[in-house]
Amino acid sequence: MQVEEKKQPKKENPIPGVKKSKRIIKHIVVHCSATKEGMDFSAEDIDRWHKNRGWSGIGYNWVVRNDARGTIETGRDVDRIPAHVKGINRSSLGICYIGGLDQNGDPKDTRTDIQKHQLRSLLKDLRKIYPEAEISGHNQWSSKACPCFDCKIEYSQI
Ligand SMILES: [Zn+2]
């Protein structure tokens, strides 16, 4: 008797920290860390930087690292109010990819292919939980280059 091997659907690892917030989420905002191309930093590094600014810790809810896997790390828990865009912190979530500057320190979309993929995966997962939330870039809220690409165009189909 031939036993047919059941094909299991390929399960991807769930993205850490993705869950429904106790807060009402109207905006999901993408940032860059404003660090130079090719360099990698962790959520722990950013936590330290933000503490040095006198904040309670990392202002973002997620970090997409510039490592070989584009590892997604959790920052502030989604139930806690992030610190990332003046005026909408209470009703938003913040995601930061590592990069955003060229070697001279000028704004540049430095995202690697894997970072692009990971950002998209995270946004898609969040979209399922927060179908009403609008995805935007920090530069749509203030006169900053961050995140150095046009989220409105790139994420219009998510
Ligand atoms: Zn920003």
C-alpha cells in the first residue's frame, strides 16, 4: 500500500509582536533609522539611543534589521503608545527599517530586497488585524525625508 505523504502548507514563522492593540489604531507609519547604508543595528540599540534622549525606551513598535534575513524585532508593545510621529502617537503604530542614509549621510532608500520583503510581510499581517488603519511614511506627516521612499505609492495595494 502506498501511503501518500500529506503535504503540509508551508508555515512561515509568525512575526513577533503582531497582535491586536487595546488602542484604536488609525495609522501605521514607516520610518528609517537614519543610519548609514550597510550598517546594522538592533531594537536594543535603538532602545538605548531613545533612552539617551530621555524617553522611556524605543519609540517604535518594530524594527526591520539590515541583516541577512531582514530580521523583524519587536520594540515597544503595541498596547503602549509609541513615540514616533508628533500628534498621532496615541492612534498609531511605528515601524523602523535600519538604514536611510548613504555613505555621506544624505537621505537614501537603502532598503535591501530582504528588508523590502520583510516590511511588506509585516504590513500585510498588520493590515489583517487593522483593516481600517492607513499606511503612511513619516515624510507624509512632517517635512522629513524619513523613510526615504514613497509609502503611499509602494503600499497602495496592501
Ligand atoms: Zn521617521
